[in-house]
Amino acid sequence: MQKIVHGTQFLNEYLSDCKKILLVCGSSFDQLPIKDDITGIDRPYVVFDQFTSNPLYEDVSKGVRRFREERCDAILAVGGGSAIDVAKCIKLFSGMSDDKLYLEQEYRHNNVKLIAIPTTAGTGSESTRYAVIYYEGKKQSVTHDSIVPDIAILEPSVLKSLPAYQKKCTMLDALCQGIESWWSVNSTAESQALSRNAIETIVRHWKRYIIDGDEESAEAVMNAANIAGQAICITQTTAAHAFSYKITSLYGLPHGHAVAVCLPEIWEYMLGHIDDCIDTRGHVYLKDIFAQIAMAMGCHSAEAAIGSFREMLNVLGTLNPVSADKAHDLEILSKTVNPIRLRNNPVSLDEKSIRALYDQIVHTK
């Protein structure tokens, strides 16, 4: 079971059984208010920060080499989703053979301790069994129970240094994860309770967090993002996430922004095609789920909730991608949706509907 704690005051205690630590951190590390807490740990450590915002397999391989050469036995990840995902993959790959692509080898548990301190309120990666890296230009989803960090440390003061746009994108990612986990065909009573908590908290606090910079709201949104991550860890993501990945690589939109512009279009489509429900609990059940999500968002109907979500995007200025050659882009986008992710979606989507949805999501210059 993962331990979730608040504040870095007991960091040395959590690392007391470690001999040497690989500190995986993002580019914002030097600006963090908790930097001195990290660099002041009483265990030897080495830094690894040679990775991009959409980390490559090659980046992770460098981290594995550094981990081994320095004879580390623990990893401390401090950063956003990318830093934490890199740390997860270094842990998982560190015990594997170099003779074969790590992604093609059997994933196994190991004794490498992993502690994660998120510096954004969005992905919930600090509490999930998923990591995303890119190999030969293609997104690779790495999934294994062993990469859930042993300890997740939530410290909202780190959000003060986040650029405004990044705060918006990461918060939207958390909200989308809360919504998608609720309607996922894999949802359970536990995951739905987590989803409700995350959505209600974000809806209640997002304006004060994003617009006013309120510290109490920052803490609430950080907790909600972690809770949404816990929900997604149970259910996996659905169509909005599946649609988003190529939008990120094709137009350079950050992940949370890309997911957010996909979600209302997909939700509206599902509402209009509810008889195509593939959840074994049936279309009446799904209609009720949509209504419950709307209530958690403070709306009287699913239609109103979709409108409320779109209004949030307008307020935040998170615009849809714009294409100079829309027909060409639609061809690329519609062929890159991961069908595995669509199996988690409660309403079936075929090639025609996928293309039509992208046509709504992508605007023309």
C-alpha cells in the first residue's frame, strides 16, 4: 500500500534505509521553495535531469545507466508528470538486461525504493501504476503495479512557482481524469467515490486556485489531483485521453490542454449515442452516471455540465488546435487513436465517428 503524506519535514526519515539516491528532477527544481529540503537530505545523492517534457526511451536509458553506475538503491522524483514517469521507468528497467529493448522484456517487481514529490497539481502520476514515454516517435504506455511510488509527498507550496498556463493545463488534466474514471467501463464503487471527490473539489476551488492564487485552494486542488490519479489507477483513461496524444505531438499542446479540448466533444457525442453503450451495466446505468457527474459539477443535467466545461475552457483561454491543412491532419489523427483505450470508453466509436469528432475538435485557419 502506498503511503501518502503531506509536507517534506520527514523526508530524511523516509530515506533512512537508503544508501544512495538518484534524484530525478525537472527544469523547475532550482525555483522550488522546497529545494533546500531536498538538497539537505542526509544521504548521498546524484542528480538526473537529462530528459524532455515528453520523455524519450533514450532519456530513460540514460537514467538507468546513471542509476547503475552510481550504485543507487533508491529514487526520489521531484517534478511534474514527466519527471515522475521517468523515475518510474528507471526503477522498472534498472533490473533488466541491456541486451534487449526494455519495453519488450517482462516487467517484474524489484526492491528499488521510489518516493515522488509532484510539483504540479494534475497528472496524479505520484499515485498511479502508469508511465508514458516515447519510442521512435510513438507513445508507449508502461503499466505495472511495482511503479506506484512507495511514498507520495504532497506539498502545495511548490505550486506557487508554476507558470499560469501550466497551472491551467495540469488542473484540467486532473478534472478530465476525474470525469473519465467515473464513466469508464472499469469503474467501481471505490473509483467512483474518488472521482466524485476529485471533481467536486476542483469545481469548488479552480477559480480561486487559477485566478486568485489562493493557497488553501492550491492545497485542495493538489489533493484532488492525487485523488483523481488514484481513481485512474483503478479504471484507466478513456477516449478523451486516447484522442489527446496525437494532438499533443502534432500541435504541441500540453497534455492537459489537449485532453480538455477533446472531452466535451466526446461527452456530447456519447450523450447523443447512448444506445451504443458497451458497458455491461447498460445504457440506463450510463445515463445515470452522466447525470451524477453533472451534479458533481454543480449542474442540473449532462448537457448543462458540458456547457459548463466549455465555459471553463473559455475562461481559461484554452483554445482548440488550429490546422493549416485540416483534411491532411484529420487523416493522421483518426488513424492514431489507441483502440485499447477505446475499450475502456462506455460508448463505442468507429472510424467514421472518430474522424467526425476530430473534425469538431480541430479548427481551420
